[in-house]
Amino acid sequence: MRRSKIVSVTAILVASLVLLAACVPTAPGVPATAPAQPAPSTAVPAQPALPTTAPAASKVIRIATAQGCTTMSISLAGGMGPCEIQIHQIFEPLTWRTVDGKIVPLLATSWNMVDQNDWQVKLRQGVKFQNGEDFNADAVKFSYDKALDPKNNWPIRSNIQLIDRVDTVDNYTVNFHTSKPWPDFPFFAASVYIMPPKLTQQVGDDGLIANPVGTGPFQFVEFVPGDHLTLKAFDGYWGGRVKIDQVVWRIIPEPATRVASLQAGETDIAAQIPMDLLPVVKGDANLHVDFANEQVTLQLFMDTLPANGSPVADKRVRQAIDSAIDRDTIWKALMGGVGAVNGQMLTPGIFGYDPDIKPNPYDPDKAKQLLAAAGYPNGLKLQLQCPVGKYLVDRDACLAIKDQLAKVGIDVQANIMETAAWAPYLQDPKKRADMIYVGWYSYGNPAQAMQWFSKTQAWHRWENDQYDQLFLDAKTNTDDKARQQDYFKMAEIVKEEVPSVFLMQQAAPYGVSNRVLNFKPHPIQYIDLLHVDLKAPK
Amino acid sequence: MNRFIGKRLLQLPFSVLGITLIVFVLIRMTGDPVVLYLPPDATQEARAQLTRQLGLDQPLPVQYGVFILNLLHGDLGQSLYYKKPALDVVVSYIPATLQLMGTALIVAALLGMVLGLTCAFWKGSLFDTFFVTLSVFGQAMPSFWLGIMLILFFAVNLHWLPASGRGTWANMVLPTITLLMYLLPSTLLLVRSSAIEILAEDFLTVARAKGLSQRAILLRHVLKNALNPTISSLGLQMGSLMGGAIVTETVFAWPGLGRLSVEAVLSRDFSVVQAAVVVLATWVVLSNLLADVANSIIDPRLQAG
Amino acid sequence: MRSMQRAFALGSLFSWRKQAELAEARPRRKRRVVLRLWVGGTIVLIVAMAGLLAPVLAPRDPTAQDLLNRMKPPAFMSPRPSPFLLGSDGFGRDILSRILYGVRVSLVVSGSAILVSGVCGTLLGLTAGYYEGMAGSIIMRLADMQLAFPSMLLAITVVGIFGVSYVNLVIVLAVSGWVTYARVVYGKTRALKEMPYVLAARAVGATHARIIRRHILPNAFGVVIVIATLQVGQMILLEAALSFLGLGVPPPDPSLGSMLSEGRNVLAIASWLATIPGLVIVTAVLGVNFLGDGLREVLDPRTRIQ
């Protein structure tokens, strides 16, 4: 009696759960929404929930990101801070990095090295902050002084501390005095945001954080940490008012939910779509995938320093690893066809990238021979430290590499760890591992990525005098031809010595609603909304 | 009664101090926030500077002493990533947390009472068996599985409800159901069992013999006796749900305290972790105390200890 | 934390069954208990055997990858014949084989964690409930503190200092689990020690140790068993949450929990990745539940069936 009841109820429950699972589209090719329902993303009242101050007819774009944007303070911005993308809509730097990796004027109109140690920058005239304050040389000096002040300890300071003095020449000319010749100044000028000096002095740093005011295309409206940030178009933007009226940035940490919100028409752009969910986006008639190949190469960074006693100190072991990894398969299976296989530190389009350098072919037999020659005919054990959630593909790539290396006799202990536990392996000499899975960003500047093989970097794990000479020359040489030759030569040395086993160029995939027009993903995860428009709802 | 409350309130600071000490030491063992905060090419000097600024160069006992001194002044430090006082950050997450947890708890309590009593009265019926089995299922079902399935079904396929975020009542439905799936079983089973226990007891037989109507029996005795364990369980749930609904909060992008504290741990924002723990510990102790007090008011025989 | 909220439910499940059964006629009750033992026992036996015989039963190596055949649907969902009976996961590994080995890992890990947390929690609860006073207060406030404590922090600390290992995982799970036992046993002990027979035993001069051993522990044992059986599921789910951050079972070893969280992202396109281990967990929990319930019945001094 009772048992049959329990059994039947259990059966019903299981059946309903399975049904619920089955209701969900299983084939990626099948659109989740029936074609009978035209464009639900616009037909459905798109989340009345979110507070919007704009009138109903206005164009509101809703963007979902994974990371929690925590503060509107520009002190954290300039690298890849938690609110980088959002802050960049409100504040602007002097220069900017375009989608194709060039440095272009933004608040500056031109810059030149007036002598070895001085950069003179002409500023854009007629630019106003969102509170009406004039943008001028004082604002630039004020902002740079703040960023350079050791007391403030902004993360960006390390990158710009070659500047030892900022002088205003006239109202729209600023002179940057550097302690050493610094050809990279225009590149790093794209990381320092300009804030309004009078307002900041008036309301204080905290006041500016609570109610940020910059020169950018969007104005601050509301910020609810952990939930959303609302910005509206700044009518007086010097570059002309943007086409959309309002942008709501939402934080949706769970990837499956991010995609679901896109499908449900609650968001228009969703960032950081995991590879495995791309088919879902592609399969939805109202959505499409946009991606940019990023300026970062995922790699296994080797600890080659003899003092550390790792087996990978032997060049042949590194070469064996290089030959034992089947990049193409990993790329196809785990990157879902976006990004690219890459065999060098720099990525295509970056100054110094050598198109002639190809990744080593997959050759397990050669790997075995190299291992035997290195004195490991019966294999060896290696440690691989791997972050989880730091890169588009990290944990999975590490596990696939572990599997592939096992086939040539390398027993890899893949330590999957949260980012904060993994980071010290790159920056703490006491924490060492044979291999670290890492992606070094160039942000468009070759030196930024190539520095990790140089002795000038405190945390280097490989020493090569010839490389160092080339690196230093490329850093300060003002002749572009010579610089490029330097980078080519460096890449050749790296290719031969294998201080890192390069794997793939990472991509930044976005799920985008078809009502979004002119959206172009940026290779370093910025979201540029200047030209973005929305189709009018039907 | 007053002495009991006083005693428990007196214990409160010690509980809070105890847990902050443990958390304070543990979080400092998990690594250096400077490594994560500054870019990898930051100079040694910048690192040293930030370490000094955060007070991390001091010996641990000194750091803790400073922390306690500031705590006494209501200052829980500045958040590294929020750029405002850590306590403000934690407090700003409380309304959303209370909204979702409060709704889920109230629904669970009411529904649990009704269903539990019904189950008890018709013990062994199909209704009863269904809900008891569902409860066992609910306990073993992963929250994220249920949550994502609900989103895919109700938000993506049917377009009935929003998938995520916080806003109108519609945003509350799916996360509340997900939370209910593990709140309801405990309340339901609890009410049911106490009701069955009471229904079998002698005084009810006497009451029936005295000719009291069914409804009177239900209200006067069963409900009153079923209330006690329900309140104890509510007290517990109230305490643990504040920081313990991490999966639901993450899946539904709900800005709750659980998510905040996990994110703070992962980003090594020490002062936010500490502030969250101080708030959570106070809350847990108070809600348990509240439950005990409520119980002894309802049933004076239960002198809580 | 999640398990904590269940503490009361578990206790109530126990007393519900007890009361329901007391009211029933003996032969019928006996039949029902036997039935439960059979059903639960069979499920648990099947699951345990599956884990034990994994090396024999598994059609493939559970960690062998086949990246070109990833996320293939189970044979019954697949239009074409598939070498993967229950489909393949994100690395093209055979889900059936991983389930078989995963059952083994999950049962051992959650079993050990339950044993450790059960013994510690019960002892602490007994002490707090029986002696009350200072010791009792301290133990119960410790339980409060545990509730406010982010278990993720503990996991990160332990793993950060000692690395990922099964022993560390068991420690983390046990520390997160003891409060449930302590709280329930505490309440039970306080109620039991006022029972006439305990008071009588004390009056005739029985030692505390004897009272605890002879009267309190056997009577509190039932509830401990019930909690333990339901915690099987809790522990597996907690391990799933931890393995998501690389704090659980060291990959690529399979566990039901890690399989569950690996399927988390792809529920929309490859629901079997998470659903199959999920169903196994639910089944195992139900089986363990029935079995534990029957066992408790047999062991409980008051409801013991002759």
C-alpha cells in the first residue's frame, strides 16, 4: 500500500523533473522561442523591474557583465579593474586604444617628444565636464598628480611612474617630464582618466566616487553595488551626443543566467559567454555572437631558473612539452572556434608580431625522444598551477593539457585554484611551480607582454642576456624599424628556448541581441558604446 | 526571563569576538590582498606601500588589536574594492537580502504550517505521501539545477517571469521558489511531526471526550504546540539563510549578503569579510535568541536556557 | 550552512515516523519496517556495488579524454548509435564510467565526513546538553559562530595551506557539518535527562558516564542516524560547490558533486551532464534514507521490534 504510493509518487516526481529538463531546448540548432512568436526580445515588456528614469520611448541598452563592479572610483581603473568598462563611459583619458590596437587622440589632440625626457601634449579645446567645468591643462595636471602620488597608491601608478613631473605650459598644453626616455607614454596615457579638479576639491574624493563626473559620453545616474549601474547620455559630449539614451549595466555572475537573460529579452548584450554556451546564443533567432580576438596569449609559463631545480630548467623538457600539446584539438574543442592557435607571445596586429612564427606541430614521438634525451625515458612529474574563471578557458584547458602530456609520459599534477591563490605563483618568489597557466596581455603594447621574459621584471623565470639587450633596446629605441627587428629577434629566441609554451589567443565573445546596431567588441574587453544604436521597438 | 535574555545578550559580544578572531586569522592565512590588487608588474615599492597602508606589515596580534579598537568605535575598516567603509558596504546589501529571505521564510512558514497540518490530519494519504516524498527530494536537489531549470522554463521558454535581478515582485518568484525547495521541507516535516505527536496525546482524547469541536481542537492545541518547533527552526533558518543562500543569490543575480561575503573572500577584501562576519554573527545569535524568547512566551513551560 | 537548516527537519522526520508507527498495529508496522529496509537496502547495495565494482563495470577509463567527442548525448537521446551509454562530458569522457567511479569517491568522502562530523557533533551536543552550564554555553555559542562562518573561507584556507587532498576535503566537510548533530543532540539530551527513568537512575546513584552510555546515547542515537542519512546528500552538494572552485575532489578524479558542477554551465544544451549525477544523488539519498530509517527502527530501544 504505502510502498506503492511512495513508488508512484517518486515516479511522478522523477518524471516531472525529467520533463522539466526536457522542456528546455536540447538541440542548439532549434530556436528556443517558437517562430510563431515574432521577436520576443522586443515584444516582451523588457523587465519593468529595473529603475529607469528615462521616458518610455527612450533607447535603453542593457548590458550584463560577470564581474561585480564595486566602485565608481577611478583609482581602481586603468588596467583591468573591476569597473573598468563602466568607468570608461563616464571618464576619459588623453589617448585611446582602438579596436584594431592603435593609439588615437581622445582628450589630447596631439603629442610629441620634444626632447628625450619630455612629452608635450596638446589638449582638445572646448571640452566640458558633465558639471560644466572646463577641461584644460589644470585638470590633466591634477589628475596625473593624483595618480602619481605614492600616498594614493593607485594600481596604475606602477605603469606611469617614469613620469616625474607634470607641468602646464598653457591652458591647453601639458608637459610630461620623464626620468628616462619613454616611447610608450602615449600608450599608457590611455590608462589615466581625467577628473574635474574644482569639483573634486569641493566634494572630495569620496564625493566624486558617490557622484562621478567626467568628460565622457555618459553621465552617472544610479549605482547599486552587486546589482546594477545606470548611466544616461551626456548631451554636451564633445564628440556629439551618443545615439542611445540610457545604459543599464547589470551584474549577472552565473553564465547560464546571463545567457538566459539575453534570451528572455532582459538584456541586449551579455559579456563573457562561456564557449559551451555559444551554441545557445547562435541558436536563438533573436541573438547573435560577436567576438574580438583579445590581445592576450594563453600559455604555460615555465620556471627555468636553475636555482629552482625544476625539470623544465632543461630546454629539451620544455621543447618536449611544446611538441606534446595538440593545440588544434584543444582550440577546436574548448574555444569553440573563436580566438586562434598562437605560437608566440604577441598576437596578430600588435607591433612586433611575427607572422612567420608558427606554433610547433603536434608530435608526441618527438616529445618522447626529447624527454629520453633529457634523461627522462620513463617520464617525469610536473606541477601546473591553473586559475579558475580568470580566463575564458583555463581550468578545462589545464585538464586537457594534463591528459595530453600524460600520453608522452609527463605526469602533470594540475592544481586548479581560485585566482587569488593562483596569483602569488606569478609574483611571490617563495611560491614556485614548474608551470603556470597564464595569459599575458599586451594591451596593444609589445613591451607590456614581452617584459615577462626579461630580467628587468622582478618575477622573471628565465634569463637570457641577448633577449634582455634586445628588450631594453626596443623599449627606448625611437626608430620603429629597429624596434620591430628587435621584437622579431626576441620572438625567435623565445621560440628556440621555450621559456613559455604558447597555446592560444583568447577571444572575448559577446551574446548580442539583434536589435543592437554597430556594436564592435574591443580586444581588451572594453565596450565602446559611442556608435551603438538600438532598433526602434516594433 | 529577563535574566535569561540578559545572559544571552552578554554572551553576544564574546561570540562575535570569537568568530572575528577566527576569521581574522584565517583570512590572513589565505594570502596577500596586495598581490591581487596591484598589477603583476607593480614595483616592490608600491607593494610595500600598500601593505603598510593596509596595516598588513604589523604583527598579527597588533593588527587584531587595532581592529578591535576600531570596532569599538564602529569602524570596520575601509573596503579595498568598494572604496568606502566596509560596514556601509555590508549594510547596503542587507535590504535585498532581507527582502528575499524574509519572503521565502514567511512563505515557507505559512505554507509549511498549512501543508504540515493537512498532512498530519490525513496522515498516510496520497497528499501526505506526496509532500513528504517531495521534501526528501527537495533536500537532495541541487539549488543551482532547480534555479537554472526554472529560469530556462519560466523566463526563456514561457516569458512569464524575469530571469534575474532585483526589482518588482515578479523578480522574487523564481528565487523564492528555489529557496522554498529547501526551506519548506524542514518546516513542513516539523509541523507535521509535532501535530501528529500532539494528536496522539492524551489531552486531546480528553478534549474530544469533552466535546470540543474539531476546529477548536486544531486551533487551541495543535497549532499552539506545533508553533514551538516551527519557531525554533525559523530562528535557525533566519540566522543561516542570511549568509547561506549563496547559490540562489548567484544564480538569480540577487545582490545578497551571501554572495557579497563569498566575493569578498575570493577577492581578499579583508575588511568586507570581517564586517560581513560581524553582522552575520550578530544576526545569527539574535535570531536564535529571538526564537527562544518567542518560544518561552508561547509556552512558559519551556524555560529556555 | 544549508545542512544546518535541515537539522530540525531531520529531527522531525525521525519523530514523525516514530509517532506514526507507535500508533500503528505491530504486525503492519513490522512489515513496513522490513519493507523499508529492503527497498533502502537494495538501493544502497546497488549504489555501493556500483562504486565498488566500478573498475569491472566501467566501460571506459573515467579520466580518458576524447576532445573530439565531447558532450555527446546519452544513447537513449541520441539519434545515432553512441558509444557513450549515458553520454559524454565536456572532455569527451564517458559519463557512465565517471558516475561509477564518482559514486565510489563521493560515498567514501561523504561517508568519512559524516562519520567525523557525526561523532564530534554528537559528543559535543551530549556534553552541552547533559552538563549545560559554562561548557554547554561555550559549545552552543561555538555552534552559532559556525553558522555565521563562511565555509568557503575555511575551504580556501585549508586548501591554500595544505593543498587539495581527500583528507583535507573531509576535514572541511566535517567542520561544516558538526553543528547539525550538536544542535539536535543537545536538544534531545536536555529533554532526555529530565525523563523519569533517567532521574530514577540518577537517584539510585548511577554515574554520569553510565547514564550517558546506558540511557541518553541509545535514545539519541536514532536522531543521529536520521541526520547522518540525510547528510549524505548535503555533503555531496557541498562538495559540488567546493569543486567548482577547485577546492573539492582533485580533478580529474570524478565525484558526483564535481560532475554536477561541471554540468552547471551547459544545462541549456547538455542537460544530461548535470541531471544524470543529480538523479544518482537523489536516488542514493532516498535509499540511504530508507535504510537509515529501518536501521534506526531496529536499533531504537523503545521501538525495537523483537
